Amino acid sequence: MAVAGVEERLPALCRDCFAFAEAPASRRACALCGSLRLVRHAELGTLSIAHIDCDAFFASVEKRDRPELAARPVIVGGSRRGVVAAACYVARLSGVRSAMPMFRALALCPDAVVLAPNFSKYTAAARAIRARMLALTPRMQPLSIDEAVLDLADAEARHGAPAAVLLARFAQEVESGLGLTVSVGLAPNRLLAKLAAGRDKPRGFALIGAAEARAVLAPLPVRVLPGVGPVQERHLAARGITRLADLQALSPAQARALGREGPALVRRAEGEDFRQVVPDGETRSVSVETTLAVDLAEPAALERVLGKLSLKLAERLQAKTLAAGGVVLKLRTGDFATRTRHLRLAVPTGQAPLLLAAARTLLAREADGLTEFRLIGLGAEPLADAALADRGDLAGPVDAGISRGRAGR
Ligand SMILES: [Mg+2]
């Protein structure tokens, strides 16, 4: 607390020379090197959960490899899906965003340079970044190809510096060593760290401390909370709850009236998050599944669900730098019998359209238009290294490799 005549002092970190010391709260530049990239925060020396997100990852890798494009708007996107996979910050100035249909992106930014994605390059870059994260701590959990969360609680003992200093050094190493930039969020837990990472992009370094968590969360929509999907969002909206402030304002009785999850939801809205950072163990299969809102029998309807699942599965595989050596289709009928069908692939793939093609081959043998299904799952098994995947024209399903799983529950 400030005392009259004595200026408040805050821990400060220089992101260029890594000087870390208490400094007057009004200081804007590093006392040692003069850099303006000074981070000041009361909890700077104690926060230890970090969310790291690469800036415009695919587009940044392309720009790094083609310096002549540095000042140009660059969009990475496959013609196959017809959407933007990544847009650089120059393209974003024109309003281009990820997942936007390509025709719309080009209408907004007609002079954009459009590049086809080169996943083996992105995978190699992601690996190099992860290797540097693992040098900080084994407690690293990848969340997608370009995002991870780190628990640096023991980092001070291990490396003799607070987590914030290690992260600033890490960000600079990634820049100088790999030619890519990251944004760092540092907080007491995963929820707040993720929010912090998004606050100062690109090349960001933001902190959310325990003391301001409640206030930072208050204006945000309920969907930022882990576990709040579209269904829960509608359930809450019907009760007039759209912002986290609405949840924060509930009495314990009102929270219980929201349902079994109510009280936990309110605590999360206050900034509580007990999710641990779980390092990737040995993964033997990767799968996604969905329980249908209504039982479906029509093949075309089932294929649409598979389309979404194949996109999700491709994302999961990319996040783990893995590919599918085979595809497993799981179907549960209306009477709860489970069928699994397996198809080996000639060449491993991590691409959604090829995963979908294999899944459709399997589905065609099961969907007779009469049998109703209540659950559909899609898995990758065996797994393969992403570096071995999607080699030229060889990619595609092998029809001869189909095997049938036992029917069970
Ligand atoms: Mg990113």
C-alpha cells in the first residue's frame, strides 16, 4: 500500500536484459538497459502457471522461411477445405481471421499471399519449441500444435530464477533461435494463464494475479470457463446469466438452484481452477466421439457427424505431432450394442479429409439406413509419427485392411 511521500514499489522484469528487481511503480523503462519492455506486477515473483501460445503460428513459420513476405499479408489455407488455417498480423488488419471461408478472406484482403499449409514444417517448428519448454520443466502439457501450459512451480529451485524470468528468456530464445514469436500468460492457474496469454498478442507477456482475478473475469462471457459448452451456455442464458459477473453475484442457494454443477461453476467464475498440468504420457491411441442428440439412421446424416469428428481428430493428432496409421470407427446402436471397425492406411495421415475418407469406407458397411445409432466415435490406431505422414500420392485408405471388432457394450 502506498504511504504518503513514499512511492509504491513493484517487482519489475525487463524482457530484454532479464533484470529482475523492485522498482518504483511509476518506472516505465529498465534502469539497466533502457528497454521499454518492462513488466511490473505485484505477483511477478510468485506466479508459476504459464500458458504459451505461438503468434499466428503457421503464417509466422512461412514468413520466417520467406523473408520477402515479411511486410505482406499472408494467409495459410488449403483449397481443399476452403477456409483460413492461419492469417498473419498484416492480414488480420484487414479483418481476416482463422476459420473464415477463403473467398471472404480474399474479399477483405485481395492482395493477400495465399500459401498451402505445409504441416511437416509446422510440426518440426512445434517440436523445437517444445524441446525448449521441456528444458524448463517436464511439467509441460501441449494443448494444440502451437499452445502449451507449463507448471513452473519448482522452476526457481531448478534454475535459480523465478518463473517470469525463465519465461522471458524462453520467449527470447524462441525468437532468436527459431525466428518465431510467442505470447506468454502467467497466472496462479490454467484458466487465468490462458486468458493472460490472449491479452497482449503478439509477442505478449501478460500476468493475471490472484488479487485481480475476480475483476478481470467479471466482464467476460460464461463460455470462457472450462466445461461451459453451447448447451450450458444456453441453459445459463435462459436464467439471465451471460457474463461471469452474473455468476459471481449469485448467492449459494441460487448457485445450487442452477443444478449439480452450479456451485463449482460459481467458484470457477471467481477464478478458481484446480486443473493440473498433465504432461503427455505414452499415448497409444487418440480418439474423439460424440453422443447424438437424437438417434440417427440416415447415412448422409451420419457422414456429416463424421465430417466434424474427422476435423477434431486431425486437430488432436496435430497437437500431439502424431498421425493415424489406421482409423477406428465406433458406433453404438440405439439398443447400446457397440461396434468397432478398423481400417489400416497405406500411408499414415493427419489430414481430416483422408481420415474422413477412411471413416466413410467403414461407415458404408454399417449404415443400412435402418439401424439407429446413438453414439459415433472416430479414432487413430495405431499411431504414427507425424513426420512419416501424408507422403505425396500414396496417402489414402487401403480397402483390404478392414477388420471387425467384437460387438459389446
Ligand atoms: Mg497461436
